[in-house]
Amino acid sequence: MKHPLQLAEFHLTVANDAQLPPPGPPEIAFAGRSNAGKSSAINALANRTRLAFTSKTPGRTQQINFFRLRNGALLADLPGYGYAAVPQALKRHWQEFLARYLATRQSLVGLVLVVDARHGLADLDRRLLAGYFPSGRPVLVLATKVDKFTASAQGGARRAIERDIAGEFPFHAAQVAVVAFSATRHIGIPAAEAILASWLGETTSDAGAPAPGDRKEKAPRSRGVTRGPKNPR
Ligand code: GDP
């Protein structure tokens, strides 16, 4: 599947565990701090302007939006976390919900963590990863907003995040791929798509010539990234 998120359609909004659809088709979750650039990343990968809503009021959308991909897989757009003005109790509620979802969701095949490349991993990102890694499933870190760096500094920003993860989670570094990304400049899209397609059991390499707008970069080598179990039980 060359562009796994293209033609994604809105499917469902849920506000608590009970409303989650029964686990079925493979699911990819997108998470990140509020304002990291998660909605913009989803929209860029879907080649749409308003599939996921970029928020003018960060932290206000406390719900999961599910999108259906064209092969039937689901994308779960998890609520952004870490916004200071959200009441403490609500923050805790969502942090617990996210931790539970990421640790136990049977149909999850991978987590996309959107991180502002200028700031690197936040404490909440680390906590979320710590809860998720034992599942053995892969993580794609989109180090986004790299357009804010010079071209030569973009690789350095990506490697800083890789080093950070390897230092903090030495036993899980092989589960992680970090891609330098920009939604506004369309950097890293083919590399991210190749990884998402591999999680969905598809390949992007047999799809012929690059689509307009594709940059010439290659997907990072897999570095031992494992696919999540198809039907973990
Ligand atoms: P979310 O809260 O994580 O969904 O973040 P949004 O996608 O709403 O983006 C937050 C802010 O960052 C908005 O002002 C976006 O325009 C900006 N932004 C998002 N992605 C990029 C990017 O790749 N480059 C730049 N320069 N700005 C971005």
C-alpha cells in the first residue's frame, strides 16, 4: 500500500473505554503532547487538510477519533496530553486511559509518537513509552517540525531522540524507528509511510514510481523493528 493513510475516512469518536469499538482490524495509534503537531502529521500523511482537526485550543479535545484506512485498518488519534490548563483530575483520567489503552488494546499493531523535534521527548512521552514497550510492539517517532532546522541539522535532531531513547530504554531501542518529519514541508512522508505499511503487512516498495511530492529519501533500515503480533491473545 503506497500511501497507507491516503483516503482515510472519519469513523468514530469515543470518550471512554466502554465506547471503544471491539478489537478487530489492525489499529495504529497516534499519540503526542498537545501542540506537538499530531493532527498536522495525520493530515499530511492522509494528504488531507482537515481530516484530523488542528486545535487552536490545545488540550480541549479529550477523546479518541478513529479513522478507517482504505484496507480496513483503523487509525486511533489519541488525545494530546500535557497541556497545562487542563484540570488535574481530567489529566489523570486521560493519562490512565491512554496507558490502559496502549498496554492492553489487542488489535494495536504500532504506536506513532509525535514529538516536536525542537524539544525532544517530554516526561509524559517517556511514561507513555515505558507503559507501551512491554507489549513488544513497534514505535515510530515522528520528530516533527524539522523545517525549523537547517537541512544539515535535521539528522542531528533525529539522532538526539534516538540516543535519548537508547539511553533510557536500552532493552527496547530496537522497537523504535525515528523519522525526521515536517507536515508543512512534507519531509519524511515516504519514510513514515514505509514503516506504517510494514505494520499493516503491506509494502510500499513495489508500487512503482514515487508520487508527486515524494522526496528522494529512503525509509530508515528497520534496525530490528518488530511487527506487533497480528492477533495477540
Ligand atoms: P496537535 O495539538 O499535536 O494536534 O498539533 P497541531 O497539528 O494542531 O499543530 C500545533 C501547531 O504546530 C500548529 O500551529 C501547527 O501549524 C504547527 N505545526 C504542526 N506541524 C508543523 C510542522 O511540521 N512544521 C511547523 N513549522 N509547524 C507545524
